[in-house]
Amino acid sequence: MTLSPLQIGIILLALATAIIHIVLALPTNLIMFYLNGLGYIGLAAALYLPQLAAYRRTIRWTLIGFTAVTIIGWVAFGERSLIAYMDKLIEVALIGLLVVEMRRQ
């Protein structure tokens, strides 16, 4: 399977936010941040696994929802720091790319 530039962008953004969440979890040992990072990795991987191609639409919507819930959680409870704002930009861009990909299919 060959990935398009759009799909590579989705994977890179998902990995970027996953890494940010996991790195932020290290000093605080907050399990929620570890799980969030693993969720991004798992959903991004599942999105393009050939064995799960039949479920791609559902996985895409799940990743959009997961990302939206993460943003809402940050708005309600999150720390206002530069890395947090950068991460939210990454997450909004991720949702944007996922919507673009959905409309192309």
C-alpha cells in the first residue's frame, strides 16, 4: 500500500500529538496522558492497516471524535502553556486533514 501525502500528513500529526502527550506524562506520571498518546498511535495505525480497510470510515470518525474530546478536555481542564497551544494547533490540523481525506473518498 502506498500512502498519499495527505495520509502521511495525518500520520505525522497524530504521531506529533501522541509524542507530546507521552512526553508530558513522563514527569507527572499521569496515566491519562499516556493513554491519550497511545490512543493517537493506535487509531492512526488502524486507519491505514489494509486488514481494517473496510472500517476506515468508522476509524476516521473515531479519530476525529477522539481528537475533539481531547481538545474539549483541554479547554475545560488543561494547562495554558505554549506546548499546549501548539498541540491544540496540531490537533485542529489533524481534524482538518481527516475531514479533507473523508471528502475525497
